[in-house]
Amino acid sequence: MNDGRTPTLRVALLGCSRGPGEKHVTAWQAKEGAKIVLLAERDQVLAAELSRQYDIPEICDDFREAATREDIDIVDIALPPRLHGEAAVLALEAGCHVLCEKPMTETTEEADRVVAAASESDRVFAVHFQSRFYSNYRKAAELMSSGVIGRPVHRRYFLADGSKDREPDTGYQGILEDCGVHQVDVASLVFGRPIRVQAVGMKISDRPNLGEVDTGTLVVTYENGDQMAVHMCNGLLRGITGAEVDEVFGPYGMISIMPGHITWTDRDLVTHRVEVDDFHGDWNLYRQYLVSHFLACIRDPTKDRYPMAGAEDGWRMVHANAAVEESLRTGGAVLLTEPAQTR
């Protein structure tokens, strides 16, 4: 195992049969100074095909072997969620930097173990929250931080659509757990730590693989008292693309986040518009932004190498998922805690 100072960092990608798997390959292909040299995939036919297509020199069918190889610098985990925790701990203990697909783990107990392993390691650990690199969100966060609407106190996010079917056996839990919590995570960049969630939901579709709840509302309270309401539905008729609304309110105005631009109304009731020059609407590109940030953290010669979405952030979202499920089951609000170990 080298110390990460080699000209080209050697990457092992664990898993490519889930949706994000091949997208991880293309994200690394676009980066200088790092290269996928090993692909671990149970489906060896698929692995061989990707190996030829993307010039990956080696494949294997055992993710545990790949995660602990001494000649690997970075382990990128795109396995089914039930395997994330085990793979992450193995790779960290082997001395590798780790980039892990979301959710970081399937259970809260596993999330505790990953945070502990990351805390005890001097390696960089990051979670694949590419939403944090979404151009519109970053620009909106800048505006909110500048105080143009005062302290932002409420965010309303609405999404209704029928365009996506889910593949079986991907670990998809439901619209509020798998999609709603990403809005919880993004809002935390401005609102701070989420401390309380309450969810209600229903099933309106007979389409397969959409989870027990395909339509619902999630209300989140953050540590400073700010709130967010997330309303989501992916149970519309197949083919209906639906609508998306994203608004933030403060005492002096409101911000609307739209594809390619942001508008806000100030205390004088004047509406302003800002174009987001680097908006592309391409989640694969934002995945590349995340990989670039991850590599920059690895190469940072200082001790401040903590990534924008680290183990504690992943822990919070695993626990938020569990809290959403408990709230859906009980109908009550659920309080969120903090990880016992932090860096």
C-alpha cells in the first residue's frame, strides 16, 4: 500500500451492475492522476465487457479481495447498499481512501462502525452526495449566505413525476427515504444539522419496485429552528414527467431555484434573476465534480482534508432514513442524534 503520493492513484471500483456503477467508471475516466485498475463485479461477463470498453486492466468477482489489495490507493464502492458498510470498513482498515455510494450503509449499526473506522484512519472517506455539487444549489446557498432574504427559515420542495421505474434488488426503499433525504442533506448546507423529522405517506401506484410508499410528505426541523417541507410522488402514471418546485423563504424575501437560473424577491418587492452559468442539468457531470473534490482532499498536504460530504454526513442520512421509516410506521415525530465519534 503506498501513501497516496504516487503520480497516478490506483482505483478499485467495487460493483458496476447497480445503476450508478458504470457512471462511476466514466467519472474516473475523466480525471487525470487517478485510474481504475481493478473492477470487482460478481457478473463477470459484464465486468469483462466494461474492462474492454474502458481499458480496465484487471477484474475479479470478490469485492473483499479488491477492497484489501495492497496495491490499491482508492476504493470506490458502488455495491448494493447491504454491502456498503462491510466494504468501507475493510478498505479503511487496509489503508485505502474510500468513496462510497449512498446510502453509506443499510443500517444505523453499520453506520456507527464506518464512522468509527473513518475516525481511526488517516485516509479520506467521502459519500457520493453529488447533489451537493449541483450548480443551482451551490448558487442558491451563496445567495442565502449573503443574507439577501435574511436568515432563511423555511424551504419547500415539491416533486411529482412518473418517469422513473426502479430496477429490482437495488436497495431502493421508497421516495421519502431514497430521494427525500437528499433534500434533507442539501438543506443542511445552509440550515445546519437536522434534529427532527416527521413523515406521512401512501401508496398510489401498482408499478413495481417503488417501495411501500410512493407519495408522501416529510417535515424536517433543523438545529436553529428552521424547517423544510418535502412533498414527493413518483407514483404517477408511467410517462408523466410532472413538476418540480424549490423555494426558500426568509423574513426579507424568497428564493426560487429553477433549472439554469435562480430568482429572488427582496424586501422592496423587487424580483431579481441570476443565471447559473455552469448549470448543465447533468448529474454525471456533478458526479465528476464530486470525484475532483475527493481527489483534491486526498492531495491536500495540510491536515484539513475533510471532504464536503464525509462519514458523519453519511451517518446523519442513514439515521434520517431510519427516522423517516419509524415516523411512517408510527405517525409521530422522531428526534435525530449525532454520531458518537467525530473527526
